[in-house]
Amino acid sequence: MATATGKKAKTNEKTATAGEKSSQKDGGSYQAKDIEVLEGLEAVRRRPAMYIGATDSRGLHHLLWEIVDNSVDEFLAGETDRINCTLHKDGSSITVSDSGRGIPVDKHPKTKKSALELILTTLHAGGKFSDKNYARSGGLHGVGSSVVNALSTEMIATVRRDGYEWMQSYKRGQPTAGVKQVRQIRGHGTTIFFRPDDSIFRRTKFNPETIRQHLEDISFIHGGLKIFFHDETKGETHELHHPEGIGAYLEKITTDGQKKSVHEIPFSIEKDDRGNRIEVVLHWTEATDEEVRSYVNGIRTHAGGTHESGLRTGVARAVKNYMDVHDIKSKGVTVTNDDIREGIVTILSVFLGDPMFQGQTKEKLNNPELSGQVEGLIRPGLETWLNANPSVADAILGRIVLAARARMASRDAAKEIRRKTPVSRRSTLPGKLYDCRAGNREESELFIVEGDSAGGTAAMGRNSRTQAILPLRGKVLNTESLSTSKIMSNQSIQDLVETLGTGIGPACDIRKLRYGRVILLMDADSDGYHISTLLLT
């Protein structure tokens, strides 16, 4: 009996050893001890692009925009009317100063730290989560200043409030000393000096012209704000102040872009709607592209959003309603929304109490109610304006019909080319492709989406001049181990190959690629990642 028990124990021991080996094989060395918990601002330094978009020149300048936006928020709160921005002689350090209320320096009741240190060293700490201190602001997440601090080798915050000047310095997001009471002083405001970390950024030299242009754009959007840009690298000072507002901004970008306006007086309208303020100014030009510059609480939304969607819909419907009411038709011409918006230049500025930005860099607005609010302002307003200015309306409609005729002539010319050269790759493009009009490959983009429904939605929101949409039908094959004949029997693969134009296998020639950029737009879930992987394969 004793011998049998011993054998059984040895057997169990062997089994356990085998199980441990199996576990190690399945999970590798991935254990609880491998889980990292990043403290403070370490996450920002590990993954800076999540917070500033990139670590190139764009990301570098985004640091400055974050600090400037905080000063602009003081202007929106009615606490200051001027901002000073200084690019120092080394070209790699900057100081931004305002005469606002000054960041609080007293102890926070929960953390027992100075509010100044808390704001500059802690993510999601700030005074803009409610409307108690700021009715409208660009800062929402309590992230901007602390991110700049984390990505700087040096930051110095100087605060003027409560009769004293206070100061604290930091290195890579960590305070190098406590908050110091420097001296008695009159006045109030905040000054931030920072030097970006050259171990994070490829280059740390700021572009003076990029800064000046950005600050001037802000001064147009906020007509009552004065911004002084001191460029010590060139010994120049620029006073940026445009009380005329977005009307003057429209004139400037039209002139700078060498675009000739079709009508002398632009359309402009503004309104406070349920706590949101909407300002629009636009006109049609002889250019072939559409240009929309949209802003939310003074922050440029480069990727657009619901406010831009409402604008585009409102303009198209206003013009179509005007044409229907006045029975305006042109023989053999069908006017599309793209024809209506061709050549239009627009400044759209909205001020919201609770903006929903997509991501920390705030390049797109997602507030669903804004689409209807902007359209509801533009459509009747523009239609009334057209009726009140018949000569202007005639000039605009002439421009629109001209765009429609040019589009149709281009289409007919393409058909003729395809007839004469039936072997052209363009003649075999998939019927589901929403192609773009641009003839220059470098400025065109192809967005590949899942299914007809997504394709239709993407097509409505695209820039039809430069952006093409290809909805894929059916299941995408895993082509890694399949024969060429099997691969090409799949409809989605056929559509993809024909659209790209490069061919496959030994005949593949990347120089024949029809688009400058190819983007996969898939759902942000496991299925979307799976489809993306299959397409890349």
C-alpha cells in the first residue's frame, strides 16, 4: 500500500510539472508582475502622440496652442483682453503671458497640494469641468498644461494674484521645488515658460511664421482680443488685433489664396441658439475647391464635425429651395450639392458650453445637436439673403451652373477617352466606387469602408474633389495561402485591385497607384481589426 501511494505521488508530480510547462507555453512569461501601472505623467511621456497627435513639428507647435488656449479661455471668461507670446532667441523655448485671474495657488482641500502644482502635474485636474468658472472654454479635459509640462525639459509657472507673485519650476513634469511666494505685486495673470524635451521631439525649433499665423487666426475669431507676438529670433514684434472679426478673416484668406470673389458682399449671419453662439460668413469664388475653416470656442477643427455637416447641408438646401421657388433651370444641366459648394469659402465659428471633441487634439466636433442648429440658421438665412439680393443671386447661380457644366463636360470627356482606349484601367473601375474629381494623384485619397451603408455615409461627408470612397461587399478573404485564381474570384478583392490600379503579383507596379493615400476605415472593434489585417495581407 505504501509503495502504491509513492508511485501515485510521483505520477501527480510529473503531471503538475507537465501542466506548468503547458501553462508556460500557452501564456509565455506574461504574469501579473508584468503589468505596469504608470504614475503621474509617465503615460504622457511613454505615449505622447495620444495627447498631442504626433512628435513632429505639428505636435511641437500643439504644445504652444495648449498654453495659448488657456489664456484665450480667460478672454472668453471676460478676465483679460491681451495675451503676450514670446519666442526666445534660441528658437526652442517660449513664454506665454496673460492678465487673467491667475491660476489659484492655495491648497486644494482634497490633495493638500497647491492648486498650481496640482493643475500642472496631474492629468484631468482643472477648473473647466463645469460652467462655474468658465461658461465657454476650449480646455475641457484638464489635460493640456500638464501634458506640456510632461513633455518639457523645463517649465516655469509664474502667477500674479492675491497681491503677490508666485512661482514654481518643473522638469519633465516633476516639480523641482515647492510653490514660492516671490514678492508683493499689483495686478493678476499667469505666465508660462517652457522648453520642449529634445528626447521626445525630432526637432525642437519652433517656426515663427506658423506661430504668427496661428495667433493671427485667433485674433480674427476673437475680435476683442489683442495678441502680441515677440519673435526674438528676428527681433520683431507683431500686434495682432482684428476687431472686425470673421468678416475680415474671410477677406484675408480669399486674398491670400488669390481667389476672386463672384459677388462683392459676402453672406453673414450670427445667432445665439439655446446657449450656443453661431457665427458664419461665406462667399462664392471662381476657385474650383471648397474651403471651410471651422472653429469651436476659438479652436480650429481641422477634421470638421457636426457643425460643418450642418453648414454644408444648409447651404445646399437654401440654394436648391431658391432655384425651385424661382423655377430656375438650365437645359441639360442637373445641379448637385458639390456643384453648389464649389468655390465657396466659409468661416464658421461656434461657441458652446459643452463641446464634445473627438480626442484630446480637438480636431473634430461630435455634438449631435449642432448639425441641426447650424443648418436651421443657414438654410432660411441664406435663402432670405438671396431673395433680397437678386443680382448677387444671379451671379452665384451662374457660378453654380458653370460648375455643373464643367463637371458634366469632364464626365463626357472621360467617357470619350474610355471609348477610344478600352484597355484603360479607369474604364474598369468598380461601380460601387465613389471616385474623386482630382486629377493629381498626390492630393487624392482613397477611403476603404465596410459595406454599402458605411460607403453612403462616408460619401455624404467627404470632400468629393480629393476623397474617394470604396465600399467593400461580401467577406474579405485571408489571401495568405490562396492561389491567385482563388483570390481574384472574390468580388471585394477584385474591386480593390481594380480601384488601386497597381495590378497584383509579378505584374504589380506601385507607380500606377491611382491615389496618393489609402486609408482603411473600419469599426474600432475586433471585427474591424480582423478586416484591416486581412486587407493589409
